[in-house]
Amino acid sequence: MIGVLVMAYGGPNNLDEVEPYLLDVRGYRPTAPQIIHEVRERYKMIGGRSPILEQTQAQADALQAALGGDTFKIFVGMRHWHPYLKDTLAQMSAQGIERAIGLVMAPHYSRMSVGAYYKKIEEARSSIQMARIERWHLLPGYLDALADRVAAALQKFPAEAGAIVPIIFSAHSLPERILSWNDPYPDELRATVAAVMERLGPHPHEFAFQSAAISNEPWLGPDVAAALDRLAAEGQQYALIAPIGFVVEHVEILYDIDIVYQRQAKKLGFHLERIEMLGSAPRVMEGLAELVRHTAQEAGW
């Protein structure tokens, strides 16, 4: 039996968990009360909790079904909340798993994102031999599903506007210092956009970052908010946000896009939509299942 460790960021299951969750995210650095209050308010506005765990579990269940048979067994671990990666690794060991494939539910590699998950695994000092999937930003099933989601979302606009609605592809911003490492993150995002547009054909589009953290250091731009302001200044009335760096709904989608950017759009007199998140889309799960099988073969398993 080969384990598959499906990993995601994690999130609080209720408002009481927001403060300890945020402390974990911030490496237990002192956190100003106003920051804790602001983050708690964001979660309150999206229903008082993060849906990331159950949505990731649904993806894991779909991946298990796509893999079929009894060669692989899926486990779920979170980087910053329960079930923590170290606890899931202990559970895997207790069930006799000696070899496993790691799969982060984020398509694009950065040392600060996907790399941080594997650092957590190393810190856990598990005896499990781990084969790493580090990127899947050009996985055909992922790209096909994204193109389908974009095409479907464009139908939400008036028919006469559909061909000219600007698409703003987005992903989580990271600190600018990653550029000094020759980190592949920005290039992989651009490659995904290009591959999706090959499937969609000619259409106005651009890329912007979103959800930069509250921080004293500069983060990657341009920002989605600035893109919306510029489009409005150019006379645009419509825009579609396509978050390509996220695969399920969590605070960066439900708050940053569905609340903050929608507020901005209303002030600008904009009709703003976003694509449906990929979640457990069959094309994505089938593509990831094939990637898991290929990774096991590459490892000689």
C-alpha cells in the first residue's frame, strides 16, 4: 500500500480558533490585537469558519475514487491547522504506510508555499519515504477545467459584452524577496495563463496578484484592486476574476474576492463575476490521479 498525503493550508473551524490559527500561521510571533480582531471579523463575514478542510477532504475522496483499486490510500494533512501534517504522518505510520506521495493542493511551486509543506514534513522526522509532487500548473486536466470554468462564467455577462469582458487571472501574492531567489512562482503562473488562453482563444486578459498579507515588506504586484481601478478608468463596465492559484473556496476567495472586490466593483459601477472554483472537478481529479501513478512509477514503486 502506497500512501498519498493530500495537503492544504488549513483554517479555523470556528471563531474561537481564529487566534490560535493565526498565531500558528505567524510562527507564534507577537500578533497585534487589532490584527486578530480584523481576521476574526473576516471569518465572521464568511460564515464564522473556513470550509477548506471539508473541501480538501472532498478532493481527497474524489482522488481516491479516481485512483481506484487498493494500491493507494489517501490521507489529508494541513500545514497550519488540524489535522496537522505531523499528526497525519503519525497516523499513516500507525497504519503501516512506509512509502507515500506528497501532493499539495496548490498548482504552482514556490519555496515559500509548496516548499514550506515539504519543510514541515522534514521537521516531522517521519520514517515514511516521501516522493514529492511539487507542481502541476500545466496538468492538462487542470488547464481544461479552468478553461471550462472561465467559458461558463463569461456566460453570466450580457451576450453583447461576452467577447470583450476582461479576464483577470489571479493568485496569492508573495513577498517580493522571492524574486532574488529566482523562485519559479511568477513564471509558472504566467505559463498557466498562457496555456488556458490557448484553450480559450483570443480574449482580453491580464494577470494580477491578490491577498497580500498584512506586512511591512513589499509583496508581488500588480494587485487585483489596482487592475479594477484601471479598467474602470479605461471605461470598462465588466470584469471576470479567475483565481488560478486556488482550487477551493476559503477566506481568500469568500472574503477577498466575494466581499472586498465586489464592494470595490459596486463603487466603480462594475459588473464583476468570478469563476466557480475547481474543487473536485473530474478532469482535475483524473489528471492528478495519473500524476500520482506516474510519480509512484518514477520512484520505482
